[in-house]
Amino acid sequence: MSKIRLPGRAARLVSGVLAFLLMLTLTSTCLAWQVNRVATDSDLHGEIATDSRITAMQMERVRQRVAELAGEYHFREETAMQFITEESLAEYSREVIAWWMGLLGENPETEAPQWDTSELEQAIREDALFQEHTPANMRRTTARDLIAYEIGMEINRAVLPVRSDILSIAMPKVLEKVAVPVYMRYLAMVPILCAGASAVLALLILLATLRRASKAARYIGIALAAAALCIVTVGVVVYLLDITGMIGEISTLLAAQVSLLTKRVALQSGLFAAGCLAAGLALIALHQKDMRRLYRIRRSVQA
């Protein structure tokens, strides 16, 4: 019987270093994947922006503003609210998402989409209560500038808590100095490159362990399990930072959307970490099973 060949100290050292690098690339794959989703996945943001809980908060905020204006300028709330529905807010949210995500693309449109208030203005001018309390020569100006405009601005703030006028001014200046589309393309490549590097490192571990599959399984399994632990650790740190709470001091609506976004990201990252952990433990168990088999062979040889 040929003598069982075990990897030497140098092979174990190289395999350990490669396993550490594999842990880093696996962790980077998950994190880069999530960053890329947040930066480029319009469907993800669309689902969050049109979530029934977010829409309900937006409707309540707009309704409160309409009630304030109705009390001040004497018109029926129903006159304005008939043009503001959950469906119309959801559609406007999708337009706003397409706009601000387009700011990161090749041909950005710096002017934010505005809520159309023309029908709202006309309806207020024709409101009987409004006509009763507003002089004829003031109705158009009041309905347009003091009511419809304010309602439109409130809808804009409810759908896009970050001021669109600031983005419209700041983004052209940023785009002049930074090639954002180029960096976005690079960002999309990072998860693929990290995943490819992980595959290469796993292959190198197999070669470093002298093609002993069970030994390679041990190092790769440890790297997978460690990567899962790193991903969970990053998630815990982000949770402890309470980013949602800090944003909530500025805007409750934005905080609610960020909360939903972090939950989606945490779910995907958690599934990735769980997959790494399950695969890692399976590979470690495979190595242990092979070690027990080798131990029995040694015992039988010695006997």
C-alpha cells in the first residue's frame, strides 16, 4: 500500500492565507452585491416607494396639509383630495425614482418631475365655498399660488423627502467633476470580480493542498463559515448605528423608506450568509468524515 501523503507546513501556511483571502472576497461579494442593488435596482426602490405603508403615510401628510389650507382659504377638502389618490401617488413615486436614478446614468435629466396641479387649481376656483369667501379678482391667484402650488410642493416633499431643488442644482456640478456613469459601470463589475476571485482562490487552495479534496474542503469550509460571520457582523454594526433613527430626526417618511430598504438588504445578505454557512459546515463535515476514514485505515495498517 502506498504511503498516505499529507501536505507539509508550507502547504498548510499557503492554504491558510488563501482561505483568509477567500473569506475577504466572499464577504466583499455579498457587500458589493447589495451596494450595487441599492445604487442600480429601480425595481427595488419602486417596490419600497409604492409600499402600502409608505403610501398611507404620504396620503396622511398631504391630507393634513390640504386640511390646513382648506381652513385658511375656505374650500372643501374633497375638492382637492379627489385628485390625490394612492394610485396617483404611487405613479408619481415611480416617476421620481426614474428621475433620481437617471441622475446616475449617461444622460441625466436634472429637472425633477413635478406634480400637475392644473386640474386641482381649476377645481378649487370652481369650489362654491371658495367662491363665497374669495373675491372674484383674487380667485385665480389664490387658487394657483397659495393653494395648488402649496399642495404640489407638499406632495413633492412627501414623495421625495430629499429636496429635489438641491439635487437639481448640485448634480450638474457633481457630474462636471466626476464621471458618475463610468464609476457606476465599475460598481456593477465589482460583485462579479469578487465572485470570480473567490472561485480562483478556492481552486488555488485545492492545488496548495496537493489536490487533497478533503483538505481543501476544510480550508474552503472555514473560509465560507468565516465569511458568513463577517457578513452578520457587518449587519449587526449597521443595526447598532441606528441609521434609520438618525434619519427619522430629519424626515419620518424618509426613515420609513430607509427602514424598508435595510430590511430588504438584510434579508438578501442573511440568505447569502446562511448559504455560505451551510456550505462551509458541509465541507468541514466532509473533511472530518475523511479524517475518520484515514484514521481507520491507519489503525488497520498498524494492526
